[in-house]
Amino acid sequence: MVTIRQIAQQAGFSPATVSRLLNGDPTFSVKEETRRKILQVSRELGYEVQERHFLAPHDIAVLDAIDSDEELLNAYYSELRNALLATAEDMHITLSFFKDVQSLTANADQYDGFVSIGPEVHSQAELQQLHDVLPHGVFIDVNPAPNLFDSVQPDLAQTVLDALSEATARGMNRIGFIGCKGHIMGTYEYPEDVRTLAFRNWCERLNVNNDGLIFISEQVSVESGRKLGEQVVKALDGNLPDCFIVATDALAVGMLQAFNQAGIIVPRDVSLISINNQTIAQYVSPPLTTYDINQQDLARTALLVLSQSLNYDSATHTHTLLSTTLVPRESFVSQARS
């Protein structure tokens, strides 16, 4: 049987280029000369070439609902927006931005589909109306309407488990959590964020002591983190855990401010592991150990999922989880404290 690698070697192109062309990747663009060469070599070697007719999205709307005064929260979604812009340019996709569902719904006939970024909560009635006129859409980072649209999100539950594994592997057995309130998915409101739920669940399964060590904020902001840090100092009165896992870098930055004010030294007195890996994480004191959410991968996967949705027009919706990567810095000790 002829392989992709054999075709690539004889045609003079990389296996990835050959694979994407022969498999009809809707976002892959090559010169006509390259396409003809690969197809010619494939047929000469006996590879059964099937002409695939994919619809690559061209005009895509972006529901860019970023409505927050919190600088770091805005920074995260601004970085995500930039990643989406750069990825769309590479894929020769034109993006048009809308600030609210109503405006997008009114102009839906101009677009192949849409991608949504931002934490703003939309009503189910608005989302249903949008689906009626623009059924192909992908939400990035959240999943407000799983029965209506696709989504691409970081695997935060697995990230929390990974953080717990890092801590327990270093002999830590009292581990706390700094988190935020729940969210809405579909018609249901979750009382706790997925990271908090995962922390409680895995602590129980792994027999990790978290008694009195979970602190939850109503909002995600540096100020909220600072207030939670002050609550920690007051509630624990020096009896700090080995480590706190923090839901976001914004909360962790506020925690550091409160700890510094109280004379608590990180990581000597308590270690911190955060999530997001925003730019600020490497410049605070001490620099934050945090899990990186690759926003380029989020953007690229969202556009690929949208392409698949447009091509196959399936009633089944796709919800994709992407892994995160630990970025070690100084806020997390490499071994248990004596």
C-alpha cells in the first residue's frame, strides 16, 4: 500500500502538506502547481485519489463580547482576539466583529458562520434566535449553549488534576483552592466553576486534605484575589496549607499582593500554582508557576471545527477540550517544605 510518506518523498513536499491536500483540509491553501504535482505523483504510485469538495469558510462573524473593567481579564480575551485574527489571516478568512447577539442576528445573512469570544452571559432566547438565522457557530473558552452551537475550551478539570498531581508528587498533603463562582451552561446555572468542582472531586478521590482551605470569589479580578488573600490570612491565622491552586492568574496576582502585605513569603510559607499563563505571570514577585492555555490552538481549532460544521451540516455538536501545559516558575517549590 502506498503511504503518504512515499508520495511526499517522490513529490518533494512534506508529509504534512501531502496529507492535508489529499485529505481535503478545507483551510489548507497551496499553489495550483503544487496541487497538480502531488495528485500526479499519487496517481502514478497507485494511490486512489478522491476529489473532495469542501466548503472553506470565508466570511466569518465574531461575537466579541468583552465587557469588563478588569484589566487582566480583558488582557486574556484581548490576547485571544489577537490569536483569532492572526489565525484567520493565515487561513484566508475574513472576520467581522459584533459586540452583541442582536447586531449579529440582524446581519446573519452576510456570514457563513460565527466564532464567539468573551465571558459575557447571553440569554438562551437570544442564542436560540441567533441559531435560527446562523446555525453554525463555535464558542471559544465557554460553552453557554451546548445543544445549539459547538465549543472549544481548555480542559480545566484535567488541569486541576494535573496541578494536584504536581503538588502531591512533592509530598504536599494540605492543599487549598482559590476559585470563582459558577457559570451558566444551557438552561442550567452551575453553583461552582468547573475548576472548583474538579478540585473538590479529585481531593476526595485522592484523599487530599482541603478542610477549610477553599475560598471562592464572586468575580475574577486582581482586587477579588487580594480580598480572598486577606480572607485567607485572617481565617487560617498562620496555619497555611502546603499549596494553593488558583483558578486564574488575575486572582493569583491579587493573592500575592495580600500575602506580601501580611508578610507571607511565597513559596517559603505557601506555594501557588495558577492557570492561564498571562504575560503578567512572569513579572510578579515571585513569578507564577502557571498552566499555559495556548490561545493560538484555541483559535485554530475553533475555525477548523466551524469548517467541519459547515461542510457536514450535522445536527450533532462538537465540544472540544484542549490540554494545558505547566510553566514552572518560582511560586511553586520543587520539593515539600521541611
